[in-house]
Amino acid sequence: MTSSQEARAVVLEAFGEPVSTRGLPVPDPGPGAIVATVELAGVCGTDVHLQAGRLPIPLPVVLGHEGVGRVAAIGAGVTDDSLGAPLTAGDLITWGSSISCGDCVYCRDLQEPTLCERRRIYGINRRADEWPYLGGAWAEAIYLHPGSMVVRLESDTPPEAVIALGCAGPTAVHGLLGVAPVAVGETVVVQGAGPVGLATAMYAQLAGAARVVLVGGPASRLERARALGVGDVHLDLDAQGPAERLDAVRSLTGGRGGDLVVEATGVPAAVAEGLDLCRPGGRYLVLGQYTDHGPTPLNPHLVTRKQLRVLGSWAFSQADYAAYLRTVPQLAARFDLPRLLERFPLSDAQGALDAARAGEVGKAVLVPDAA
Ligand SMILES: [Zn+2]
Ligand SMILES: [Zn+2]
């Protein structure tokens, strides 16, 4: 931080415009709150969509819904993290991106906190021109409100591994292990080799899938997946057409198709192909359509004739984030997660956004204390 009262922060002021860096006041933490200095902040596809104005959010906003940092100041009453570990200044922590209200029908009655009507999300719907200003991780400091999921990182949970998957990790946890669980011995087909696709494939492997087929492109993304050990079979979108991909999946599965097919592309047209790739009686999980890219033609006859279960999954809860953090040691032991990282200084946040948009990097990460 440049002074005890001000922190540099990356602010989205207007849709379609480059982000800017400005100084914002650092408030003292109120009761139950924490102020943390940010050490690593993830850049994800959602940030690209936010900048383009594809999601309705209030502006200006400090971007950044994925972060790892250190406790700088603790408000009255905070003694432990959200999992019960003692918390003191200087501890390395991470935090869940959202706080559900706990009081709406979805939170209280239906127990679906990701569907909360009043979900507060760091880096997305917190205004930068209202107290406490520092509502996103793309900054030297962030203000963590009471009710945040704050977890102290132990030595077996390296910050680089936590941030390497960013929100894709808990998004995959919510979808794959919550909404559409993988059964041991299944063939799982993952459409998409971006962060959500990679995280989904990793969790399918951890969960005991017999085989994970990763369908994606460009070739460099599949190459990265192979190098990480993600996926058993890799089908290149650019080298094979839909009919060839279907043949390939069927030939791996006795002519039937995948037991579970997961859409992680964000491309509406992928859904029609995904229904084709499911075996009769299989499940199809639509996980990657976080941004509304409009309707797409598909053949609903397949859903009936194959008796498919078609499921959706939206975001992730604080509990999903905790489950993600509990599995990071296993993920990090099995996959070379830090290899995904590409570091950018806070001053080059726009460069990081551009790299994320181009799909040039595994995971763009901002390092606020870099020059
Ligand atoms: Zn709610
Ligand atoms: Zn994200």
C-alpha cells in the first residue's frame, strides 16, 4: 500500500473501456470484518465479460473475485477463520467470492445459497465509490465483510495452487460433486479445455472416473492439459469435426457415449453436440453458460429418446469453496497447478485481461506488490 490510508486498485469505470488504476481509502475493519493485503488475484473469463458489459453490474467496481492475501487488520470479535482455525494478523488467507443473504427463500427454505436473490459478490457487484470501497481483489487491499468465507491457508495448500484454478475450481466442485456427481468407473466427457473444463476434468479424475475425455481447442490448450496430466483422451476441436468427435467417444464406450457429459465451453452450440455425446440413460451437465450468449438450435428428441437427465449448475457456495480448499492439496499433488500461472503487475491489469480474452495463458494472475 502506498500509505496507511490508501491502496491502489484496478477499477472498471465504464463498459468497453480499459480498466484504470486509482487510489482508494483503506477503511478500518468494523466488527466481524477483516482487511487483507492481496498477494495474488486471479483474472478469469467472467472479468472479460464484465468489462465488455455482458453482465448487469453497478459501476464503478474494483474487479477481482479470486484472491489470496494476508490478514492486515482484524475487526472486533474475529478470532477464528470460517473453519475454526485461529486467525491473527499476518496469516495467509483466501476468501470465498460471495456472501449469500441467509434470509431469502433460496437461502433459508430451499437451501440453495447460489440462487440467493441478494448475493453480494466481491469484484462483481460491490461499488468502488461507496464505503468500504475496496470490494475486489485487484487491489493492494480488500475489505472482507462479516459473513465472508475466510480460510487460513496451511502449508499443504500453496497460494499458487489455490489461485491456479481460481473460481473454476469451486465451480467444478458445485457442478460435478454437488449437482451431477461422478460415479466410480464412469466415462466422463468434458467439453471445453479452459479453466472450468480443466477443473472439471481434474475433479472427475479425483472422483474415480475410469476415463476422462477432454474435448477442446485450440491445440495449445489441449497440450497444456496433457502436460498437466489432465484428461486421458484429448479430442482437438480444430482437427476433428462433430461427427468424428462423436465416433471417437462412441468407440471408447462400446458404441454408447459418455455416462456424464459436462459442458464447460460457454458456447451455446456446444449443448446440441453434448446431448449427442451422452449415452442412453446418461447425464448432461450445463456448467459453462455463465454469460447469456443467446439461444441455440438443439434436438430435444434426444433428451426423451435417450432418457437423459439434463442439469444446470450456477456458481458455487461458501461450502463448495471450503470443499475446494480441502482438495487443493490432492489436486496439487496430482497436477502441476502452478505451471498454469502467468503473473502480471497490478499496473498491467488490462494486459492480463487481454491475455485472458485471447486464451493465451493458462491462468493470468495479478501480483499487487510487483512493480
Ligand atoms: Zn439469500
Ligand atoms: Zn472467476
